[in-house]
Amino acid sequence: MTYRVRFEAYALVQLHGLPSEAFDALLDRVVELVEAPWDAVVMPPGDDPAYRRTVFGSGWGLLTFHVDDSAELIRIFDLTWIG
């Protein structure tokens, strides 16, 4: 099963100004997630396993998203790049 990806408004704003290496690393990680969205950590406090977080770009980036299994959709709502 392959999931679709949607960047929510705040994440779209955060994409602006990302260095090219960060953008490439983000895309690489998102491509991995569409095949295996469960390959990420459940966000604390862990009450809803649909909210997940993962790193990208050798640990320089953090990606926060929601997985909707019934719609086969990953909604990315927060990006952080510290590189």
C-alpha cells in the first residue's frame, strides 16, 4: 500500500527557505514514509498513534505528521531544520 502525502499550510510555509540539501533529504524521507508510514516514533504522550515524528537529513531535520490509514494519507504539518 502506498500513501499519498499532503503538506498542510504551516508546513508549506516552512518549506520556503529550506536549503537544497534539506529539501532533498526531506523528499527522500517522505518517499520512504509513503511506503512505511509506521517507520516513525509516536508523538508523546503517545495517546494517538496516528501522530508521528521522524528525523531526516542525518538527524538535522524533524518531520511531524499525521497518518490516516483509512484514507491512505500522510498529512505533514511541521518541519524543523537546524542545519
